[in-house]
Amino acid sequence: MNDMPLVLLPGMTVKHALIQCGLFEEMEASKKVYDEWGNEVGLDGALSEEMKIYVKPKPKEKPMEQ
């Protein structure tokens, strides 16, 4: 998680990892979780060994063109 190793337990989800790292509250404040390839990951997503996930700011929405 953000290049910080975690001890995974069977059945842990992305949300559990965020809580374990103390990042869950920060994530709720306009941040999202992404995998190492930049794909958004859901909070209920499963974790596996060697998986890399990162908490990053949500992309800014582009203003609508008129």
C-alpha cells in the first residue's frame, strides 16, 4: 500500500488494507485506490501477495463544454 508492505490475512479486501495502514479516512476525503497499472480498484476488491495498490487524489473533472 503506497510502497509500504502489509501483512495479508486470508479474505482481506482493499478496505481492510486501507484501515490497517490508517489510510481509510484519507481515502474517503476525495481520494481513490489504484493498482500498479493505474486501474481504479474497488474497496471490496480482493488482495493477493505482491499486489501493489496506491491511494491517489481523484482526477479532476473537466468542465463541460458549451
